[in-house]
Amino acid sequence: MLLIVGCSKDDSSNNVEPTPTPTEPVQYETPFAGIPNTSDIVMYEINERAFSTSGDFAGIISRLDQIKELGVNVIWLMPTTPIGSINSINSPYCVKDFKGVNPEFGNLENLRTLVREAHQRGMAVILDWVANHTSWDNPWIQNRSWYTQDSSGNIIHPAGTNWQDVADLNFNNSAMRLEMIKAMKYWVLTANVDGFRCDAADYVPFDFWKQAIDDLRLIPNRDIIMFAEGSRADHFTAGFDMNFGWDFFGKNKNVFKNSHAASDLFNISTLEYSTITSGKQKLRFTSNHDECAWDDTPLGLFGGIQASLSAFVISSFMDGVPLIYNGQEVGCTVKLPYFSNSPINWSTNPTMLTEYKRLINLRNTHAAIRTGTIIDFSSADLVAFKKQKNADEVFVIANSRNSAKIFTVPTALVGTVWINTSDNTSITLGSSINLSAFEYTILVK
């Protein structure tokens, strides 16, 4: 997207500056000691308005055991802050108060309970953080120098977007930056959250992210998970642990829906990882709140239940760390909005939920899937690769077509013995493997 940089003014002589907090909040409860290594993350995104019929924190707390049983170790909550009223479309990304809790979901104590209960189940919790803009009725708006302005001194919405419900922040203003960082630290200290998914990160300058992440990582006795919604390579230099694998997602859709060559996926994966440093990761996904709300569910994007499962296997086993968006594990057929409530029917497709649990358990069990070296054997129709970490080996073959295909086994693997994870039976590879439409096979040693 082409971003047009608006003019900004930094004359604060006529502005009312907020009184700074003399000291930071005292750390609430004990920092969570179970933050996973980045490569071991299985992330679960929650849209509060869709997750339960009550649409609040209590509705999430009541299903934490089910999230844990799925194999998740990091929960990402969509924005929990109050929503603005001026020019509002009821978007949770329209922040009225950076230190407040949206009363629609509950209060601070309810959020603390959610975080505590997740920690007790071995799951970290990160908040969706909106740094680029605020609502038009956020108290910050009285400080005009904190916002981007046009040549006439009018505060503008983010340039190059149609986000009329929000006002663009001016990152040339050091006071605003410090208050933003203070607000981020507030949630770590006051609610004991474990980090942030940072919205529209490409719109925010590198030096702010570096400043903010450095400060967050100085908080004593805790690890912080930082995830950027963006594609800039400098996010990793700034200190982010991961960002979205958008190119891989786009290619995965095109392989399944538009008959692009399945072998392109390995090339895209290699290219995505060539731009990031060691220890950093791409988040791989077949759905998220934007895709599900505005485009389609995984069933629609990839061609049905079996196709969406095959696409998930490819995206979560090839490289990177997996994201699950609430509802995809039961094959939700509804395009879930997040400007309004639309509760998920959790009784849909129980066999699909069982398969998601099996697949994520395989990933959590096998180091080769998470961090092994990869050898690609893909063809135009089939994604196939072997991953190895020491003695742990995994062999994945996935059919991306809505018709039966034959995989020609590489000569070096003919005669090797594996365990088929679908039924735990032993298999000796011959010269070929038959796969039905959208079928996948996962073999381990």
C-alpha cells in the first residue's frame, strides 16, 4: 500500500499537556514464567464479540480449558480498550482510552482474572495494541501537536486510508511517544499481560518501535512477546519476535483456488525467511479477523473442510509458527464480523476439531516440525517435504487439488520405514503414494 505522509505540526505552545504519572504502577502478581520460545508458539486469536454468546471476558474464561486442549500456548486478544463515539463504526481499533477497559467486555478485574486463569493453564496472553491512531474523542486529542495535521492545522485521519473514524498520531512528538510507551507498560504491570500484537505496525516509524520494545524488555524479571502486523524487515531489527507471513498466505490461497504451482510455496517460504534474522519467525495462518470478516472463512478461501485442513498442515508444518483464529478449528462457515456480535457455534464439525488437536499435538511433539532442516520434494500439485532435527524426522505430503494425485517417492526414500500418524501403523515407502482430493499424509520416525 502506498502511504502518503501528511504534514505535521509540533508547536505545543497552545496545547494542554497531561500531567505525567510520577511513578509506574507496581507489578501486579508474579510475571508469567512460561513464555514459550518463539519457534514453539501456537497462537490463538480471540474476537471477543464472536467467541461467546455473552461476548465478554467471562465468555472467554469459560472456554480456556478448550483452548488449552487445542495445544495453544499464546492467546491474542483483539483490542480490549474503550471504543470512541465520534465518527464511530464501533471498531475495536478506534481507541478512546489507552489505559481503559471496554465495559462491553468487563472491567480490569475481569481482564486480570482472564490473564491469571490463562497463566495457570500454561498460556501467555498478549493484547492487540493500536499505536498508529486514536478515536476522535480520546483525551489525547486536546494536545494537537500529538496528531498529524494538514497544511491548515486540521488533524487528519491516517493518510492513504479510508479510516475516517480515527485520528492519526504524530510520532515526531516525543511527549506523545513517551505517553504511548507508558500506556503499554501499564498493561504489562497492571494486568500482567505478556506482550502485544501491534496493529498497523508498518504505519509507525522504526525508531518508535525500537524505543518502545527496548523499554518493555527492561521491565524486570519477565519476557515479552512482540508481534508486528506488518511486512517491514526492520520490525525485527526494532525487536519484534515475529510478523505475518502474508506472501505465504497469498500463495497458499492461489495454490488451492487458482491452481498455482504447489512448488511455489517452498520458494515463498524460503524468500520470507531470507529477510529476517535468526530466532525470529513468520506467523503462518489460513485465517485471521480481517480475512474472515472481509474475505471469507478458510472453508471458502481454500475449498471446503478437507482443503482448509490441508492448507493448515502446509502453513503450520513447513516453517514458521501457526495462528488459529477462533472458529476455524470447528469449520465455522460464518464470516465473523468484529464491529458487531456474531457468536460462534462451537458444536459445528466436532471431527474437524479432533483433527486440529491431532495436528497441533504433532507440531508440539516433534522438534523437527518446529525447528528442523527442510528438504523440499514438491511438484505442481503436491506439497511434499521432509524435516529433520537430530533423530526426529517428519515427512509431509499434501494434495492441493480437488482430484486424486500420485506422489512419486524420491529414490533416496524408497524402502524407508515410517509411522503413519493418522493410524499409528508402520509403512514402508514404495515408489509412489496415492492421495485423494485434498488429502494429506504425515509420516514420522
